[in-house]
Amino acid sequence: MSFDRKKFSITKNYIQKGPARSGQAIQTVAFIVAHDTGNPGSTASGNRDYFNYTQPSASAHTFIDDGTIMEMIPLREKAWHVRYNVKTDNQRFGKDANHAAIGVELCYGGNIDFKEAYKRYVWYHAYLCKKFGLNPQTDIVAHATLDPSRRTDPHNALNQYGIAFDDFIRDVTRELKEIPAKNKENNSVQEVPTDVKQIRIKDVKEIRIEGLHTYGSPNWEDKTGPIVEENYIFTVKRKLIVDDYPMYQLISGWYITAAEKYVEIYKKGK
């Protein structure tokens, strides 16, 4: 089944140019930053009007509540949704978030029906992944991850309703592929030729802090394998494409991402 682009409508009501909207272009959309407003009860249209008329030196591309997905800055323009003097975005993605990422805000609390808002929030992240060729497993990051000393979003909102950030990423992945939540055998797996014999886990800050998941089966949701650390070397049994994303099966029986962002080909003496 293919992604349903028409499941929800998107309202495009762009704010005027000013401190909140510079009009500067994003050259390449490389990832998505998931936010919440931190302002319970504020709506998508209310936030749009605030940024339009108040013009603070901050913004996001899209605000989502229980009835509206509001794009207030064009997706090919920069928005100011992550502080410049934090470096996690550069370390993790090689780019500054304001120059290469879409910022998406979840409206919650007050009279907002969270269930309906969350459905739209999940769908819209899947829509962006489809539109820009992104992998929700690796290319959606929480604002709190990029600026942990100051921000707790979107965990702040999600956790109030019993949803962990990993749950959210799984929901986006299901939405993108339309895999029924109770049918994990329904994913797409294809073996592809490879000359790779061994791989090494890259020494990047994200892995040094959190480690890298391995999987018990060729399924991105099956995070039952051990978490591995940077510079570990593994022998490859075969290469797969799992739901359109590359994965290695290791000789140990575990599975691991084949994304070049996290693993590299290893040859002795190099």
C-alpha cells in the first residue's frame, strides 16, 4: 500500500516577511525537527497570527492542532526554530537546523483534542518524509535532542498522553508505509548484491552518547538486538532493502542499518 497523501488537508497561509520570515531559501531539506508549542491551548491559527503580527525573531514552518495543519512559512524557506549556538545539529547532520530542516510544532492542551492533533502530527511528518525522501528512523529529531539544556519538546507534550518519542517515530514509519500496527510481518524485504565483507560503526557524537540499535529481524521496529558502540567492527552476511531503506544482516544473526551516516566499510589496515 502507498502513502495516503490526501488523508488530511494542509492549509498554506504564509505570514508576512519580517524577523520571523526572512524569505531565505533552504537549498536541501535534510531532516525534520519535531517540536511542541510549550503553550497549552494555543491553536494552529492562533500561532500563525501571533507570528504574523508580532514578528519575533523565531518561527517554525508548520503548526498542527486537532483540525488544522497550518504551513505558515514555505517549506523551501528557512525558519528560525533552533538556536544557532547549539552544535548538535551540525554534529549529527552536518548542517545547521535553520538552514536545512523543517520545524513542525504540535499544539496540545486546553480544548484541543490531542488524539486528533496527534494523528495529524504523525501524518504530516510522514508526508514530509515522503516529499523530501527522508527516513523517519534517522531523519526526524526532537528539539530536546538538539538543545537539551533549554528544551524538552516534543517529549513535554507527548509524555503527558503516554507517548514516548520512540513511539512517535514508529507511528510515523507505519503511517509512511501504511503498515498495520498489529502486523509487523507485512514489511517489504529485498536482498540486494553487495561486496561488503565488514563494516565499522562510525565515531559520531550521536552514537557516542546513545549507541546504535541493532535489530532482531529485518524490521525497523524490532529493536531487540544489543545497542553497539562506535568503532565496533562486524562481519556482514548480506545486504537488504527493508521498507526502502538499507540494512545489513550480520554473521551474528543481528541486523543493523546500512546508512552511511552511521556505518562505513571496513578494510584491515585502513
